[in-house]
Amino acid sequence: MKREAVVGERVLSVEVAGAGPRYTVTLEGRAMEVEWSDGASGLASLVIDGASVEAGAVARDGGYSVLVKGHMVDVTLRDAAPPGAPLARAGAGGPARVTAPMPGRLVKVLVQEGDSVSEGQGLVVMEAMKMENELRAESAGRVTAVRVAAGEAVERDQVLIDLAAEDEP
């Protein structure tokens, strides 16, 4: 079955065939051979077209939070849209909540209430699966609430930071 993987603003076509631990993954028309094995560190060891990669993935509603090369990415999966169908996009400038992509511990909070933040600016540093990851603002805005403190243990989907567009009260 063809699916779409939504990563930020990007919508990618993806198709997976085969059975574990070997798959053929076709991403944007490019077929790759993927072999999956669970690693001792809690990460998975992947061999993609002969290249070794360590990755972590935690299932969440509608997709996964994926950790690859120290970067956390949310991937939403959905059935492929019919050809020519318009793409749904999140409303621009609306309030946003930054949530924990997986259970972990907050190492550092980089912002405080009232701060203006730019797109891509670091908000918190979180340790999960023995790796530190900086969670960043997806768009510019203003911090309206910081709901956590450094050293605090957090659960998946726990709200960490509330952001509003700069022009919102």
C-alpha cells in the first residue's frame, strides 16, 4: 500500500514491501533495501543499501517520533492522496504546544516565558535513549508558558512549552 509520510512541511510518498527483518522501501520513487535489527542501546540498527545507521523510533498517534543522527523528527503517516488532491497544511501563526516526542529527562530549558523565538531556535534540551536532543521552534513566536524545569522527567506527549504567534495576545 502506498502511504504518505509528512515531515514538517514536506509530504513524501513511501511504500514498504517485504517482511522483517528485510524490507524494500520506496521513498519518492527511489527503492532502497533496508535490514532492521534491534540494538542493545535501545536504538535500532539499520542497514540501508549497505550503509549502517542507528535510529530510534517511538510510535505515537498517526506515526512515529524518530531519532536519527541526534535529530528528533516527527513523522506522520497517512494514506496516499489521490493524484491532484490539495495538501492539507496546518494553519499559519496559530498557537503551538511543544511536546515531548518520547519519555526522557530535561537537561536544560533554553527559554523563559515572554521570550521571542525564531524558527529553528532551541527551546529545551532533552535526554532520551541515552542521547541529548534539542527541541526547536517550528516557527517564530512568543513563549507564553514554560511548563517544565531542568532535571524533570517527562512522558511522551507531555506539553513542555506553549508558543503563540508574535501578533497574538
